Amino acid sequence: MTTTSASAPTSPAPTKGRSRRRLQDFFLQNKDVKIDYKNQDLLRRFLSPEGKVLPGRRTGLTSKNQRKITRAIKRARAVGLLPFTNHDA
């Protein structure tokens, strides 16, 4: 015996606050800016206050540019241009 409840929704409930606009890739907007491990100011844009690399969904970068940024940040850390962690945050 099956009973159908009138209160059961037939479609998923809409999510509140989820209609955020997709971020644009910084490097697609600024064609003259190149990803370089020596450009500390640029690399700091993609780091959290703790010094972690921000994820692509947060930065809006394409996966290709996200990999380039991650590689440049790791290279800058190894050379000593960027800290591995920020203990002040």
C-alpha cells in the first residue's frame, strides 16, 4: 500500500544565496600580466592570510592558470621570496 503525501516536494528546494556570479580569470582580463615567481605582489593576491594557496573556485582562475599560480607560489617559497606560513594571522 503506497501513500503519497501532499507535503512531499516533487522538485528540489531552491538554495538561498547560491546564485553567485562566476568569477572571471584575472589573467584573461589582464593579458599583459604574466605569471612569474618573482612577482610577489601578484602571487600574494592568490594566498590566504595564513599563507595557503586559495582554491580555484575562490580565485576564479581557469584550471590551467591555477596550476601555473600554484607552481609559481611554490617556487617563490623555495627561493625565499614568499613565506611558507604566516604566523601573524
